[in-house]
Amino acid sequence: MNRWLLAGIVALVAVAGIAMGYGYRQQILADHLTAQQSMANATINEMQGQLNTVTSKLNEVTAAQQAAAEQAKAAHAPGAKNAAGKKTSAGSKQLKELQAKLDDQQKQLKDTQDLVAKNRADLEGSLSSTKDELNGSIAKTHEELVVLQKRGERNYFEFDLTKSKQFQRFGPLTLSLRRADTKHMNYDVSMVVDDNQLSKKRVNLFEPIWIHTENESQPVQVVVNKISKNSVHGYISAPKYRPSELAVSNTAAPATITPIAEHPQPPDQNPEIPKQPDQPE
């Protein structure tokens, strides 16, 4: 009996402890919910205050617009007083000036937007044309340069430049390396193009430099694909044929036929050469 009584007392104590713990937990949850509800109410009140402020300002603007409209109507109404007419006239003049300024600013903004759009379109078209002409190819290694050379579309001239004020000739250009930065992977270079000296600063690795010369039909491309301390390695890409050479190639066929027509050889000396169409039978 004592054992059962002790077990019952232990069970009651345990149940009482669990009930007290559950009640305490519920109290904490209730306090937490109450705090959240208070914060939510404060946020709602703040938002309501902001909404009321905005509504008040909107009402003031609307009232000002209505007053201005009434003044404009009064200015056009017959029999209005001179003082009121002068005041309304001054207000209308200021309104017209503001409207004129606003229209002018909008026109300038539109003109600027149109100019930016045109320049962007022209630039994109120029870049697209250049990429189409040169196939957008940039060789990053010697092996890739060999692949470009095998295409036979352009001439390629590899170069190694050491930092110096002296110029060196490579293909159609004369170059001089002025700075090589291995940390930021850029360089400065000076070039002589058509007897004019040009400088390019902070040119990045693999960044192409386009040069338009007088003797080339397409731009010349300069690419550096390796930057070392005080030296760079790269190549120059130039058109394979000049405009003068293309003109000569177009007229080459008639030029080869003309000497034969002017100086025909006797049939017995060279029987394999056929007679010219304009040669008499």
C-alpha cells in the first residue's frame, strides 16, 4: 500500500509539473502574440498617418488647381473687375512661361534621346560591319594565328616588342612599346600611321586596336596576346590586297591578250596559238 501510495503521489506531482510547464509556455506565447499585435497596430497607425498626410497634400493640390481654374474662368467672364483681371492675367502669363519652359525641356530631351539612339545605331552598325569584314577573329595563341593565316583572307605579322622609345617596323605599321603592366594586364603603345604618330594607353590584353590607313581598303588590326615584364607579343592583321592591286587584277585579263593581238606570230612558227578573231583570214 505504501508503495502504491508513493507511486500515486509521484504521478500527481508529475502531472502537476507538466500542467504548470504547459501553462507557463502558453502564457509566454500569449505575451508574445500580444507584443506582435501591438507592433502591428503601431505600424498600421503609422501607415494610416502617412496616408492621411498624402491625402491632405493631394487635396491641397486639387484645391489649388480648382482655384486656378476658377480664376481663369473669372478672367474671361464679362464685367470682371480690372484688378482681378490684372491678377489673373499675371498668373496666366507665368503659367504660359512655365508651360513654354516645360515644352522646351521636353523637346530638348527628345532631341537628345533621338541623337543617342542614332549614335548607338550607327555604332552598332559599324561594329557589325567590321566584324563581318574581319570575321570577328582574334588569335589568342600562335596556333590560333596559324589557323587564321590558313584562311588566306588577310596577312598576319607577328611581333615582339620590348619597352623602348625606338620604333620597329612590322608589316604596314611602325610600333614602339612604352609601358607593360603585368598586374593589370594592359600596355601603352605608340604607332606611326601615314607619317602621323599615334598613342594608345591602357590597352587591355586581347583588346583589338583598329587603324584606318590611306593605302588599305579595310582597317588594320593590332592585337597583343601576351604581356610580360617590359615586353609584349602580338600580331598585326592587314588586308591581303590593296585597292591598287585589286584594280590591276580586274584589268589583268585584257592586258595579257593585247600583246598577242598586236604582234601575232606566223602559223608555221607556233601552230598551237589560235588566230585572233580580228585577224584577217
